[in-house]
Amino acid sequence: MEDFQKKTVTVIYYSDTSLELLHKIELFLQSPEGRVVIPESFKRGKSIIAVCDGEINILNKIGDRIISAYDVA
């Protein structure tokens, strides 16, 4: 693991206990081949959708702008 470097990534995921799309900025190890190594402790209880390079500022996610059908009519 001495050749591994640390990399800042934004992980987009669903929690196993919610349907809300979540994201978290983390610092993980990166292999010499460029692959980010996400620890099992972080993966536990999550369905990972995407791993993005760097710190991503997400402005809107699925479900952020849900409006009632009654408000549309």
C-alpha cells in the first residue's frame, strides 16, 4: 500500500434505509493504476451510484423538486 496516494472524491449513493439520493465527499486511497479504493466500512448499507473526481457541488438531485399533483392542476 506504500504506492497508494490519497484522492478526494464525491460518492453518490442510496442508503439501504432510504430512497433519498445522498452524496458524501471523502478522502480515499487510490491505487497506482488510478482506481479509488472504497473501504468496506463505507460501502456497508449503501448502494453506490457514482464516484466522482474531486469535490462536487450538487445543486439538485432526483426528488429535490417533487411537487404535488394537486399543485400542478
